[in-house]
Amino acid sequence: MTEITRRRDDPKVMAPEPYLSACLTVMFHAMIHARSLGWRNADPANEMSRESNEHIADLMDAVHNLPSLVQHWGGCNQDKLRNFLIAHDEKWQMKGPLLLKLYDDTVAAGG
């Protein structure tokens, strides 16, 4: 696993705006979409498709570091953060939120 957060002995530096809002926006949309994928297949007669499972896993893989990053922004490797979002978007561009676009649009809007 690639480390994209700061060393554990670095002081906490919260993400400034608009990056804090951008990270929170990405997490919000990823969680809502994951919940939607889960509920879509909630009928006990229907098993969750392998594709839905994979998409949920990819969504969470793309965003699971964001809470730590917003708390330790000084050591954040923003290129690697963007690469995690891009990896999701390239694979799922037709079936879910575009995480990097959400991030970039929120930054561009100022938070």
C-alpha cells in the first residue's frame, strides 16, 4: 500500500479551505453511492453482484485515507491523493460519481 499521509511524528495541520471541503464532498458522494449500491441489491432474493461489490470496494479504497489527510494536511502528497481518485474514475466513469471532478470543482469554487 502506498503511504500518502504524513509521518506519525509530524504535528497535525488541518487541511485549509477549499481542500477540507473538497475532501468532505468526495467522502460524502462516495458514501452515498456505496449506500445506493448496497440498497439496490438489498432484496434477500437478490445477491449483490460481483460488480457492485467491486465498485463499493473501489470507492472505499479511493477515499479511506481522506480523514487522516484532512487532519495532517502538511504531509499530504496531493499527487497521490489525486491518483487514488483518478483510479476510481477511470474504472467507473460510466457508473458512479467522478471523484476527482467533485474534488476539483469544490476546490475551484473555493470550498
